[in-house]
Amino acid sequence: MFTMTLHATARPQQLSTAGAIFRVIVTLLMFLGVFIAFLIAPLLALGLAYLIYMVWRSRGGKLKSSTNTSGSPERSATGFGAGV
């Protein structure tokens, strides 16, 4: 027959109070680090994309020539409603 034996020396190791508190604090810090990273990363990506857009836009405006050979003002969307 099978008999169950109880070993008094084979009990799980328990954490001290300081160890448990330290473990909780480390877990919370890890959670906050990941949570903040996922909140900040999209904002940084949007900001970087906006800066690239602004630089690209300003360089695109400098490449156009502003010489007018006909003597009349150019028609564009920027002068719309300005009385030109």
C-alpha cells in the first residue's frame, strides 16, 4: 500500500517582509517603465514626424522660382482672398 509521509523539513521558503516589499516595488517600477514608454513613444514619433514635415515643407518652398515673366501676379491658393 501507499503511505503518505509528511516531511517537516521540506517546507517552501518564505520571503521576509522587506523582501516582499522590495519585490512589489520592483514590479511596480517595471510596470510604470513599460506603461510610460508606451505612452511617450507615440508622442515622440508624432513630434518627429511633424518636425520632418516642417523641414520638408520649408525646403519645398525654396525650390520654386519666383520669377514672373508676364508681369501679372501669379494665381495661387496662398493669395486667395487677398485682393490680388
